[in-house]
Amino acid sequence: MNNRRKIEAVFIDRDGTIGGDNTVHYPGDFELFSFSKELIRKLKSDGIKVFSFTNQPGISAGKATISDFIVELNGFGFDDIFICPHSYSEGCHCRKPNIGMLRSGAEKHNVRLENCIVIGDRWSDMQAASAANCIKILVKTGAGYSTLNEHYEKIEDIDIEYVAENLKDAIEWLYLQYEI
């Protein structure tokens, strides 16, 4: 079942989605899932832009630097990286569930958000994707089970296109459903 929508880019969350678990692991301690790099490479080889978008409040708390994250994420093969370094209390426009990082990526790379996929494990990823009119894939890794259970009320009104076991399942579904 091939959807007519041509996918232009995929925005992928970091912690719990491409590796790690439901907590933040700073660069140097973060473990990528064994299949994540290859999946990023496959999307790129098929002409899809692949962006990392991640909330990292530890930066504003002095626990890591933005350049630490950029170096790490570039090493994973992303085309571009969008990071919110702010804590929730700072009220910035970029921190998920706000759409600042998605909007920045779309403007910088001239893509239409309605032709973009967001893959993440948290309710804030799904709320941002919904507000930006992106295609939404929730992965059960990381905080995914918590999102589906303890935080379900935050996503119950969102039409999530697919709930995947992990990033590999999410990308396989994407290839079956959309024009790549």
C-alpha cells in the first residue's frame, strides 16, 4: 500500500530511539542500537534527508556541551542536527513538544513538514510532530512503553500513524507505506 506522499525527510529523536534507554546518556556514554547507523545510511542512500532532533537540557545545566552532541550525532551519519539545549522552565520555542526544531529543519533544508516523518519514543515527540503536521511513528524502545501507558492522555487525541517495536521496525513500515 504505497501512499502518494513523497517523503522528503525523517526527523529522529536521540535518547531511546536510536540508542540508549529512557534516560539521558551524555556523549561518550551513549550506546547506539546495532542497526541505527545502517538505517540512517539506507534512508540517505535512497535520497531521504535524515535529521536528529533532540531535547538536551543537560547542556544548559553544564553537564555537556552542544558541540559534544554535534560531534557524536554527526558520527552517526545524520545530515543535520537540531538540538534544544534549554530546560523546560526556560520556555523556549525549540523544546519539544514545541515545533521550533522541526520548523528550523524544514526552512533550512527546504522541505515541507507534511512530507516529513518524525520517529521518537516520547509523548513530546508525538505532540511536536502532530502540531507540525508530520507523519508520526512512536517507537516502544526508550520511553515508548511509558508514553503508551503512564502518559497516554498526552497522545490519546493524536493520530499516530504507526507504533513500532524499534527504529528498525519503524523504517521497514515507512518503506512499505510511503513513496521513497
